[in-house]
Amino acid sequence: MKEENKNFFQKVYAVAQLIPYGRVTSYGAIAKYLGAARSARMVGWAMNGAGSMPDVPAHRVVNKIGLLTGKHHFEGTNLMQQLLESEGIEIRDNQIIDFEKHFWDPWKELDSGSQF
């Protein structure tokens, strides 16, 4: 892996660690916060590798409309959904119900602009 990708992934993990319990964010919101608005897919790649990192709540990162697009990267068939439901988030057909209510925007919540 290229060094700049490794550094970007570390920044992604640092933002993901700040997502509060019971809230979710999107790949694009993390990318925008890190000053790389067109890098949502790269954030997704970073989250794919976060499964072995218990301190990174990868289950709280979903796509821009609240779909659990990364769920196949979790052990078991519904682990991502189960983790979110255990935090009080309702899921139906792999999508978060009341997504806007649960959405956490790092750009708004963490002083706009990246601190990383």
C-alpha cells in the first residue's frame, strides 16, 4: 500500500473513532471532512480493512442514503445490522430507518474542516 494511502486510512480510522454511540455517518461525509470530498470510495476501502480493529466502529459508517453497503465485510450474515440495532438504530431491508435522525456529520460536529 502506498504511504499516502496508509496515512489517509489512519485519518479515516481516527474520524470513525469519534462517531458517537447510536449515530452513523457516511463514507462521503468522512471524505469531505478530511478535505478529499471525491474520495468516498477510498474511505470505503479503509473501512473494509477495519474489521480487525476493535477500536474502530466500522459498523457506524454507511453509504449516503443509509444503506449497509459494507455489511459483507463483517463476520456473520447480519453482524453490522445487529451492532447498529444494539445501539438503538432500526434497520429495514439493509437500510437505516430515519437516517437523518441518526446521521452524524463530522464537518458540523467537529469544527468544520479537518483536524487531522
